Amino acid sequence: MKPKFLNVALTGLFLLVGCLSNVANATLIVSTTNPADWRESTVVRAGGSGTWPTALLIAAGDLPADGTGPEADTYTITPTPAFGGVIHSAGLVLGVPGFFSNSGVHFFRTTFELLSLQPTRVTLAVDNSVQVFINGQEAAREVDASLVNWSFAPPGFPAFDILSDGTVTNEIKFDDVFNISPLIVGTNEVVLAVRNFGGPPAPPGDSGGIAFRMDTLTSTVPEPSTLAILVLGILGLGLCSPKK
């Protein structure tokens, strides 16, 4: 076998192995698309103005009662879809509609099912600020009252990854992220503490709110036909190379 052909064949083999490696493929599992999938708490907390004051941040132990303990469930309100404003516009880009959130800190809760442990990606747009709680633990917070919180401007919407072991990483535009316990096979919970500090009592007069999505990062392998075409093409280039 000619050295030239052998080199090309080996190149094709390495590319074949590379293509067989996992490729991230997002699958939506949680979003603010359907208000009926969520409930808003009757509890409203003070959030201050400007940057979210540290003294007013929500501790995991201070989340409103959800009915799993001795206290009555406070999550009894169906969220109001965002009408107009920056969250509506951001939701169109994000691919999921958002919820309106009035002045103060409002709490939105939902659950989701996992059939296996996989890395997940959280992406959102919020006006003004948010704390994200997963299974009762704070995973991320964005406390600045900045237009980047609802902007797709580079590097993109606020986002972070949760790895299979609970590590929270690859954050974009969040002020802080925190490692949490691993997600579980079965039912998991999301609570969003959404802070808005300048709205009238009802939409559509204010744009405060949140658009939220969580995707599992599954793995896919290219189809055999695609791999065969790739490798055969490389081998063909090697055979057809002009002789020196």
C-alpha cells in the first residue's frame, strides 16, 4: 500500500472514531410555555430596588410552603403570560413564552420527570433579577438590574449547565452559581424567585417577568450511512491525489 494512501486511510479512521464520540443534542424538558404546568405562590417578598440587596435575597429554607410539609400549599395561582415588553420579545427568541411578574419577589414552581441522569442546560431571560432553585437548593442567582438579563447580545441569554453529579458550570451572565445535589431519576422541582422592582399592579403596563427553559443534553451518534460517505470520500481523495 502506498504511504500516501495509508496516511489518508488512517486519517479517515481517526475521523470515524471522532464522529462516533458523543454529540450534544438538546431536548426541552421544562419551560414557561404553558402556564398550566406552573403555579405562582400567594407569598410576595420585598426585593428592594437597583441591585438585589443581599439582606433581601431568598434563602432556600425561606421558600414559600409547597404543601410537602405541615404548612398549606401557597402555590395556588396560575401564572399570567407576559404580554408585550422585553420578556415577551426575549421569549420569542428563546423559543418559549414568558410569565409576567409584578413588583416585589414572586415565586413560580413546577416539577419535571427524568428517566435517566443527564447533564441539563438552563437558559432564561428575566426582568429584573432571579434566583433559581432546583430540588430546594439554590443553583444560580442574577442580582443585577441590567438589560443584559433579557438580552441575547453576546455571549447570549443568561444560562448555566448542571452536570450529572450536580456540578453547576458554564454560566453566562449569572452573578453566582452553586453546586447542588445531583438531579434524581423521577420527580424533580424547579422554583424561580423572580424580582421586579418597578411595575404597576397588572400587565401589560410592565415588562417584568421571566422566560425559562431547561434542556437535557443527550448524546447522539451519526447514522452509519453518514459515516460511510465521510470515510469513503476521504479515501477517494487519497486515491485520486496526483502522483509526484
